[in-house]
Amino acid sequence: MQKHLVLITGGARAGKSRFAQAQAQALGQAQVSFIATAEPLDGEMRQRIAKHRAERPPAWETLEAPLEVPQALQQARHGVVLLDCLTLWVSNLMLAGLEVLPALERLLAVWAQSDKTLLVVTNEVGLGIVPENPLARRYRDLLGAANARVAQEAHRVYLLVAGIPLQIK
């Protein structure tokens, strides 16, 4: 299998994770590594994480990496890796006071030196109104830049709208 980089984007609750999991399973069957960036900081997030975990095949390797995604990609045992999601990783990095775009470049460099197919799930946050507070505007801008950078390198990009995947690259 030739390595690829695939970006899967769309709005909240558009079906991105479900689509990404189906793509990963088609490529890797049970041989998939899943990089999870969410942290169970409150009850709602614990429920969301549990739901996502239950939807994944139990044989998949799970690597929890709220901050150290490049290292998780290096450690992944399988040739198909699903990162879910870039959206939370960018938020985690920002809130930890870390530089987002250099971390993203490290991730892309690790991928380029690997033989892995990497599927990246992210939210499209640039289609709405301009946020009223500076932190939200900075987040929107950084995530938009990160999404554009991954899309630039990606072999395929999908936009999900109402559960329907549209291949845009």
C-alpha cells in the first residue's frame, strides 16, 4: 500500500469521524492506529469519548495524544493512522501556550519520513461569522491555517456536508 495523506473536514456533527473510520477500516481492516486528541475534562467530553471509542473496532490501537501528536504518529504500530482530530489538537496546543504551526510542521515531517497513510479529521470553522473575542478569532485563524497547510500536502481532501462526503481534491 502506497502512503497517502487524507484530510477530512466539515462542520460540527457532519459525519467526519464516521466517514474517516470507514475509510481507515477499508484501508487497514483491523490494522489501524487511532490517535485521539480529546481529553476527558468534563462529563460531556467523557461521554463523547466513550461514544467514539465504542464506535471504533476494538482491535484498533489507540494512542491518546492531546499534545504530542507527532510522537504518537512515530509510535503507531500500523500503516494506517487516523488522527481525530486536528481541531482539538490545535486547541490543546493553544491553551498549553505552545506554538501550533511549528508543531504541525513536525507532524508533517514525521509523516513524510514514514511509510504510513494518515487520515486527518478536522472542523471547518471559517464559514461562519467572525468571532467576537480575540481568543476565538486567533483560534479560528490558526485552525484555518493548519487546515490549509494539511490540505496543501494532502493527496485527497473530503468536505462533509450533512453526512455526504464531497471529494474536493
